[in-house]
Amino acid sequence: MVLIVCLACTPRTQDQEVSVAEPAVQTGQSGVKDDESRKNIVQTALASPDHETLVAALKAASYVDALSNAGPFTVFAPVDEAFEQLPEGTLENLLKPENKVALQDVLEYHVYVGVIRESIIQNGMKLDQVNGKKVTLTKQDGKILVNGANIMATVPTSNGLIYVIDKVLVPE
């Protein structure tokens, strides 16, 4: 309505054009801007200098919006150095568009639907991951491991929990 009033008050000649800029449209939860609330899993990973490879993989697999949704999720998030431990060429091959399904399988192996807090983890506990395969949580010398990968940090998010790990979990 303000636009109409302004146009009516401004004298125009027939040669003048009036244009209204179209707003940029982003779909999905990744397009939501909120600097007040606790960040979700993807926003947290984007802000982490140690998870650039994971973020690139999430984008290549088209999983940014999925992990931005309400959840709750438990994500085992390998640091960049973990990806460097993979056999040479593995990451590069997974990131190719023709290998998107294989990349999605690997990423889904890092995600559990629900929140598994440290306080409920029991030695030998098995979790059914999004890809239908199981990971095993173990407690060893006061540390928690997932399939042998060390959990280095726990990061709560608005839609779940991130466990930062030192290895990439590879489904069998």
C-alpha cells in the first residue's frame, strides 16, 4: 500500500518505468535467517573451520535442507583431517555427481534420528543409522567411541546433537 501511495504522489511522465525488485527466494530450512536462536546442525557445521569437507559433502549430496529440519538428530561429524585419512581418491570419487547415491549412503551412516546423550550411552550400544545400517558405541578408558572413532567434542544444536569425531564412518 505504501508503494501505491508513493507512486500516486510522484509525478510521472509516460516514458518513466516503475519496477519493483523481486525478493530473492530460498526454499527449505537452509533459507531461514535467524541470528537469535541456537544454530541448527548445518549452521553449526557451516560456522566450524574444522568441518569444511563435511559441509561440501552435505551440499554435494543435497542434504543441507534435510539436516536443517526440526529433527531431532544425532550426527557424528568427522573433522576435515578425518577425510584426509581416507584412501587416496575416495573423497574425490564420492563428490562426483555420478556417485551421489554412494555419498548419501556414507553421510546417512553418520546420522541417527533422535538424540543420544552421553549420559544414556552404554558400552556396546548399537544405533540404527538413517541408511539402515548400525554403528556401535563403546566406552573405553572414560572415552566414548563410535565404530572406533573417538568422540572429541559434543555440540548441542537447536535440532539435535553433534558428536565431533576423528574418523569417517564407512558403511560395510
